[in-house]
Amino acid sequence: MQNIIFLDIDGVLNDNINDKFNEESINTLKRIINKYNAKLVIISSLQSNGTINKRNNIINIFNNLEITNLDFIDPNYVGTFLDIKLSSRSLGIIDYLKNNNNIKYIILDDEYHNEYRLLGLNYYKTNKYKGLLNKDINNIELREPYTRVFKYINYKYRTLGQYELVTNKLIKILRKINKCWKLL
């Protein structure tokens, strides 16, 4: 059995005010990882569009925290549950659960997503202003996925459109220019 923690970063590991990791949240996460011998799967929007640089940055941050067993959901899905449009985050989690067998999991997120409940996903909502706390450990339980609902979900991988590709290239160019200006 593989144990998975789907982790949102903002609001779970930091206090959503200072944008710095909360030491108690990091220590609590490490305790949960050790308790369940779990792998982290990052679901944070910090890895938007799944770019290699953003993911490598996240890997480096977690390596510095001595957390090394990481994976990522792909945030580029579109789809529906019956007639309800679903977020790419939920679809990425569903895709991960469908493509990996023999899993127990939990989603740690500071936002309440109606989709989690609608799809029967196992999640724990942290305090968005304080992050993950020691007292939360007793309320976090990994469970097997409820896969019956998966057959009603229609989704597909969304490739980036031309506009997004051009925008991403423009952002890279502007960052390089900005670095050059800072050197002057």
C-alpha cells in the first residue's frame, strides 16, 4: 500500500500573510509523513502549467527542509462530473488516483473546495491563517479512494494554447530584462 499526501502549499505550510513557511507547519507535516511513511504530491498553484523551473524550485525548497519524496499532479486538465465543470486541481488528483493502484491518501488544503466533497475525496482543511498545526495530526487519516464516482468524470489533458505559449515566452524575456536592470 502506497500512502500519498496531496499537498497545497500556500495556507497549509505558511500563514498566508508573511509568505514564509511556518515552523510548526513544517514539523507537523514531517510528523505526518513519518507516521504514514507517505509520499508528497504537490497540488499547489505554485507549479502552474507544470513548468520545469517552478517544479525544480519547489523540489529545492523541500530538499532544504529534508523532505525528498515528492511528485506533482499535472495541472493541465479540463473536464466535468456529469454537467459540473471541475477544477484542474481536482482532475489532476483524480487522474493520479486512477493511474496509481493500491493507494491510501489525504488532501491537505487551506481552501474549501466543494468538488472534494462532491467527488468523495478525502481532504483535510487547514486554518488558512495559521497553516497546518500539531493539533491537526489526530484529525488526519489516510483512506483508500472512492472510485465508483470516477466513472462519471469526463476529462482530458489540455495542451497549452498558442496564446499561453507566447505569454509564457514573454514572461521569461521580461524576467531576463528585469534581472539585467537590477544589475545596473
